[in-house]
Amino acid sequence: MAVVRPRPSDPTAALASDGTSLQFQVQVHVPTGTLAGAEALVRWPHPQLGMIGPSEIAQLVMQGGLFERFDEWVIRAAARQAAAWIRDGVPLPLLSVNVWEQTLRSAELLRIVDGAEHLELELPRGAAQDPAHAAMIGSLRARGIRIAAEALPAVEIDTLKLRPPLDPEAVAAAKARGVRVVAESVETAEQQTQAIGAGCEIVQGYVFGPEVSVAEVSALARR
């Protein structure tokens, strides 16, 4: 029997039919145990292959050159969900989404984020340090879009995301600039303890379990 594999064109059809879905990885303010935010992640329930995860989705997006179209769907879907949570009184401080560097280089991004003022865009590794992106980052922040990066750049950002082990000096430098710090990809209690010891109080990762649904985020935020 032939093995059915997704093709680069398949995500286009899935996006057009709303066949993809968002799951969420929570960010927890550990000292209080409250929800500090969430990151939206795309999952694709394929009719033949079951649930397709982020690595294979990313490969298909690259093969098909679907960067802007993919990011537009994710940003619009996340913006709708953020607006629904606000309307329903769900106390979720922020919702972040990842964006491809190819989209960051496009003037179309300013159109795509129209109406997405409740979101935070997480930039690809190294993008915030590239002077070529400084003008776009400034334009996004001027529109109320928060910016997250994995290193502290010269331009202004809102959130610094660091992977364990965290450098206490990097955490202190970010806090001195008024930047929110999140320890991401935290998988063990030991990594969480190290992050807290380094001065970072917000933690994201599998230490809290797998990604959750819209309903589970609502319940966690209200708990």
C-alpha cells in the first residue's frame, strides 16, 4: 500500500478550509501560580495521517513558499481568539504567535496585523539583532503589537525568551530595560528551579504538560 504523505500544497487547502487548528502552551508566573500568557501553536489534523505537528508543518511551509499566507492565517486566528477571550472576561494577559523571517521582511505584515493589537509576535532567532528588521519592529510596536525575541537587541522589544540554563546577567539586563523575561522550553523541575534562581519568574514548557485547547486555557486562566 502506498504511503500517503502531505504535499507542499496541502497546507494551503487546509488553511483555506480552516482545517488547521490552534493549540496553546501556557506561560505561568511561578511565584503566584497564575497564568502569565500563552503561545499559540499550529496543529494540523490530516485526514489520512492524523495529527501533524510543527516540524512537518514548517517543512511544508518552506517547500511551498507559504510563509506570508501561513502567518496571516495564524495571526488572524490568534487575534480572533484573543478578542473572544477579552470579550468573555478570560484573564489572559497576552497571547503570542511565531512569525517567519520571510514575513517579517514583507511590507504585507503591517496589513496582516491590522486588528491584531492584542497579540505578541515572537521573532525568529537572530531576527531582532538584524538592523534590516529595525524599521518593521518599530512600526509593529507603534501599532500596539508586542515583540518577543530570544536575545536582547538594540531596538526596543517587550519580551525576552531564554532557554535553560538561564544567564542571571541576561535576565537582569532585560529587567533593567523594563523587558518581560520568559524561560521557555523548560521541561524539568530542575530547569524551573534554575530559571527562578536566575531571576526569571515566568516559565513556559512541558514542565507544565503538553499543549492545551481553547477551553483548557480559559479554565486555567480563571482558576
